[in-house]
Amino acid sequence: MKALVCRALSDDIGSLKIEDVALPPPAPGQARVRLRAAAVNFPDILTVQGKYQHKPVLPYVPGTEGAGDVVAVGEGVTRVAVGDPVIVGGLGCFAEETQVGAARLRPIPRGVDYAVAAGFTAAYLTAYVGLVRRARIEPGEWLLVHGAAGGVGLAAVDLGKALGARVIAAASTDEKREFLARFGADHVLPSTGFGDEVKRLTGGDGANVVYDPVGGDVFDESTRCIAFDGRLLVVGFTSGRIPTVSVNIPLIKGFSVMGMRAGEYGRKFPQRGAENLSGLDAMLAEGKLHPHVGARFPLARAVDAMRLLEQRKAVGKVVVEI
């Protein structure tokens, strides 16, 4: 089978090459999946560059989210059967086939295509843990989402609307802001100089919840337009600068800075983690969520797909179709 292989960590993701790879028969508890689509995420790029906390053994096949059909199962597997369309989690998804523990597979909700299924879990689970579990957002509250046109940000916009929040979406270009207005954000703002307008829109109170996967200057300005009793969610640092805050600022302004890691949350609280996934899958099946695939590439151009994300040009999810 064909797969994108990383043989050495490098800042240049162009070092990744398509190679022929052979998989062994599924071990007990494993399933083999013929992949139809795989999503591109920032950690995929950071892992290749050696900048992510998880360091896989070399060589390895990148890609941690996919969707496809079960083609073989190992001994003792009853959770899935050959022919089942499934969502896949785990390294190895930039390939024609992958092999994972069957416990890591979920059925694709009826009516959802492979590309949407492949790019759904990480982004929406991050949004769910942030907005529901950590910030406990309430209907009618003001939600300010940064990096709102990217996969993680757009999921927060979508989920925020489904939960009844009033959503202010911030993005870096006119094109992205025009898309966000069409997508359903209540208000759209530039990624810089947004503070005064957030205060105006909220009647001087500020945003109740800030969802920040950007960090840097965006975080700094967010502390100046957050409401009393607000919750500032630290999601990531795509700007490259990890910001700091003097603790007298949240003390005086009465807001909380909340860290969040969706995967770690599920590992620490397994029952809640299962509830998070089942709740999201149900919302997707019921049409309450609207994942957006903004770009699709064939496997042969998987590196181009990663570059689109690396260059901050993506709107919604970038997917490799296989």
C-alpha cells in the first residue's frame, strides 16, 4: 500500500515522501481500515518538525484522524465487523490503510461522508471540552472565538451557536471574515484591534467566554475585553508566542484563565470522555453541527495539504482523500 512516511524529524515537511508500506496481519484486538479520507491538523506538522510533546518512533506514518471501511479484524474483535464505515483515531492515517486497536474506532453517523467524518473529532472535541466542560457556557452568553476560520476555531463557532451563545468570530483576512458571516457568526472582527469593538457589541461588558487557539498579542488584547466572571480558554499558540499575564489582572477584572487539553481530559475522566464523543456524534447525526471541509487533496499531495495549514491559508478543515 501507499503511505506518507516520515524518516527524520525536520522543519521542512517537504522531506516526507510517499512510499510502499506493508502491514502485518491484524493482531488480537486490532482492526485494519481501508482509509477514504484523513484530516490534517497542526500537531501533524509539529510532530514531523519535532516540536510536539509526542515523539513517535521513526520511521512513522503521520496523520491522526481518518475515516474509512473495516477490511479485516484480529482475534477477539467484536466491536466492529468487516464492511463497517468507521472514524479512526491514531497515527498512520496518511495512508491507503491503517491498523489500530478496534476500541479506537467509532461508527460514522448515518448520512455523514468520509471527509467530514475524518475531520470532525479533534476540532469538535476540543471545542466541546473547552465550551461545555471547562467554560460551562450558557445560552445567551457572548463567545469570542479567535482563529475562527481554522478547523479548531470554526468548530467552536459552530458548537457555540448550537449551544445558544452569541458568537463574535475573529479572523485575519477579509475572505475569512466573509466566510464566517455566511457560516452563521453573529459578528465578525479582524484579529487585531478587536477589543474596543467587542466591548461595544457587548454593551461595555465584554465577552463572557474567549476561545483562544492563537495566543500572543491576541491573548493580551483578549484580557482587555473579557467580562467580569469571564473565562479565557487557552487552546493553543498558533501565533508562535506563548503569552503571560500578571495575576493582578484577572484578580482585578474577576476573570479566569483556563487551560484545556481535550484528549487529556478524556484520559483523566474516561466516563466524561466517552460522554463527550457520544454527545458530539449525536449532534452531528441530528444535523445540529455543520463541519466544513475547506480543501481536499489526493494522497499524492498530502504535503501540499499540510503546507496549506502551515501557511494559515485554510478555511475549515483540510482533508486528504484516499
